[in-house]
Amino acid sequence: MDNNSTPLELSAEDISLGMKNERTVIIESANPIYDGKAVRVRTLRGREFRQLTARVNVGKEDLAGSFAFAMEACKVGIITPGLADLLDNIDHDIILQIGQDIIAASEPKEEAVEDFSQAKKAN
């Protein structure tokens, strides 16, 4: 937004509409059955993200924790019908790819966290 723009206030209706927002992940896989196929996903809601991070601990260079985190993100964030129910049968690299995309889209950007922590209190 430039300095001449008037900010629009976020409304309850915007929240409802925003919850319907979805994205598409195009799978890249050595498995020709999956390669190039699309999966519809959504970002995690604030409550879902907090619950997931409280339930799954991921340490530095923790492959098992990263996979568990991606799997849980897929269970909640995949909206392609029937796919989340079959996650245990999907190649692990596909789960990681989709889950990491959902998580990346759900995490706040570092600059936003810094801006928030440096924000002035309202008068």
C-alpha cells in the first residue's frame, strides 16, 4: 500500500471469505502417477497452527519431527476430497512436499513478526 492509499478495515465477512481461500500445490515426484498432479490446500488457521505446534515438537535437523509436522499439516490443510484420509498410503516425499507448502504459507514472515514486536501501542 502506498502513502496515498486509505487502509480498509478487516471485517467479520472478510474472515469468512478468507477461510474459503485455497491454493494449488503441483506435485513434483519421481513417481509418474503423482508427478504433475494438483492438490488443493488451505493455510492452517491460528488455532490449528497453535495446536499442531503444541502437539508435534520439531528439533533442528529432526527428520522424524519434520515428517510428523508435515503429516499433521496435510491432515488439516488438504482440501482435495478424500486425499487426507489416504495419507498413510501416499509416498513420504509427497507428504513432505505438500505439508511443507501448507506450513510455509501458514507461518508468519520474519519481517511481520519484527514489525509487530516493534509496533507502537495505540493511543
